[in-house]
Amino acid sequence: MDVKRFTVFLLVIVIMLAGMGISAPYIVKDVKLGLDLKGGFEILYEASPLEAGQEVTHGSLIETANSLEKRVDKSGIAEPSITTEGKNRIRVRLADVQDPNQVRDMLQKPAELTFRDSKNNVVMNGSDFVPNAAKIIYDQTNRPVISIQVKDKEKFADVTGKLTGQPMSIVLDDKVLTSPTVNGRMTEGTAIITGYSLKEAQEYRDIINLGALPLKLSEKYTNAVDATLGKASLHETLIAGFIAFALILAFMIFFYHVPGLLACFTLIVYAWLLLLVLNLMNATLTLPGIAAFILGVGMAVDANIITDERIKEEIRSGKSIMSAYRAGGKVSLKTVIDAHITTILASAVLYFLGTGTVQGFALTLIFSLLVGLLTNVALSRWLLQMLIRSNVLKKPSLFGVKGDEIHAL
């Protein structure tokens, strides 16, 4: 037995177990639960046009909902559920909110951007600007300026044409950002705000992009939302998950012995590392996220089974332990990588084409597969290789292969 290699193997196991044991309580404590697991509150808004005579269109309703979602994301609330209902209603559902009144104030007080003439009459409002209209560009002297793009170039050209030689104020929530004198008809559909530092320009850009709502919102009611799973159901779900996880570990040890035991260890590392990644991302765990987590566990188990089963087949053919590991590991690696890549690509399509909970499921699944490749492919094979090279695994029975199953090479 190579004592040095075996000692390194044991040190790696002990250090990782100690690190997981110490950090696991804090990681689990910091996991954010979504609306469907923890509950929260919801607000129903009724939308109305900014000006009399206009109508609430489906497009403007969608734009307003997207603006609200960006505003909620900016406040640090993860996984909001913001949906449109009917012709003029928007329902906002938020989870894990410490101060609901603060969030309501933030949503109820839209930062309205307007262009006004010298008599303070509004000549253009939030419905006239494209989503994310404000951008930072640099002038010829490399000074930052805010560029605001409008939807209708002809309308902007007419407004600036009428105000030629007069000041036109750009106002945000009754605060005048700038009042430049219009030099002539502007046909490019872009307004420019100058005179601010880069930090101030970035702040105003963000406020404009979050606040230029195309519709007015009036709150109809606020209501507390219970979790889709009650506390008792959530507790039973966790117990069922632990039982299933334990059965998987027992299955791996029973059929694959020492490699199965290493697979169990890497599965535990996988679960710990995935929760750590979700915490570092400040992600919220929802029911779709749990489904993605379970699917990731299944993929991780499959990766170990494919590798260990292939190694057993090579041992049955009469090869030595090291030769069987090399041959089985090489052949199985292609299958495992292909399965992970195709699933990641499918998840990426779901993320870019889906919305809300579908995106949450897809993103969690992508990260679970990446973590699975790191732990249940790379780490598992490295640990098994160290054991084989230390000459601890000399008997085929340690891999779950009986003597009478081995054929002559």
C-alpha cells in the first residue's frame, strides 16, 4: 500500500467533511424561500392611461409589468411574480419581504419622466419613451451625457420644432434635471442631458429606466399570500427528500461497494456546493427550483452509475484494476459529458424563451449540472484514482464484482 497517497486521500476526505459540517448550518439558514414555499404578499394594480383620451393597450400593460419587475429586482427582492390580468390589471406577488410598506411605496411612486415647455405644460411623458430609453454616452470632450430615445421621432421633431428658441425642461418627479434651449427641429429621436458627473449620470439613467412607466397605476388591494405548501406539507416533503436521498446512497453502496461509497460522498458534496452557489447568487429557492435540484441529483447519480458500471465490465473482462479504471473511465466520460451538455443546452433554451418560474427552473438546473460535473465526475474520478494508485483497492470484490464473473483476458 502506498501510505503517502492513502494519507492524502484521507486528509482530503476529512478536510472536506469538516468544512461541510461547519458551514452547512449557516448555508441552510441563509437559503431564501420563494413565495410558494414561504408565502408573502400581493398587490393588485389597475392601470390607466397617462393622458385622457388614450387607451390601455396590451403592449403598454406588458411594458408596465416589465418596468415593475425591474424595479423590484433593483430593490433586491428575488423571484418576484408579476403578471397581467385582463385588459388593465397587474398582479404583483413578492416573497420574503421585510418591510411591505416600503415596497408598496416604492411601487406606488413611479418616477415619472416628462418633457415640458416654458409654461410647464407636459409635451412628452413616459408613454413616449422606449423601454430602457436612457443610456450613457460620451461627447467629444469625453464627458458623460445621458441619451434618451423616444418612440415617435416625428412627434419629437414636431415638439422641438415648435419650441425652437425656447427652453424645454426635462423633469423627473417634479425635479428639473436640465432646461436646455432648443436650437431647432430634432429629427433623430434622441434627447441629451448634460452637466452631470459619471456617477450622477448613472444614477439618473437607472431612475429613468426604472421609472418611465407608460401607464398610471392605482392600488386596488393588498393581500397576504400563504405558501403553496403549508409548514406541515413542507416538513413532510423534506422528510421524503431525505429518505429518498438515503435510499440512493444505500443503493450505490450495495451495488458498487467502495466506488459507490465515494459516489455517496461526492453526492453530499454536490448538495452542499449547490446550496452554497445559490446563496452566493442570492437566489430564491422555489418549487420549480427544488424540482431542478432533484433532477440534478438524478443526473449526478447516473454519472456515477455509468462510470462504475463500465469499470465493472472491464474488470469482468479480465483486466487489472488500474487498466479497468482507465478503460472504463475513458469510455464512460464521453457519455456523461454528452448527456450533461445536451441537458444544459435544453435548459438554456428554456431560460431564454421562458419567463418567471420556467426561467428559475432552467437556471437552477444549469447550475446543478455544472456543479454535478465538478463533483460527481471530476472529484469522484480523482478520489477513486487516488485509492487505486495507493493499492488499497486490489480485490475485484471491492468494486462489486464476484470472482466467478471474471473471464480470462
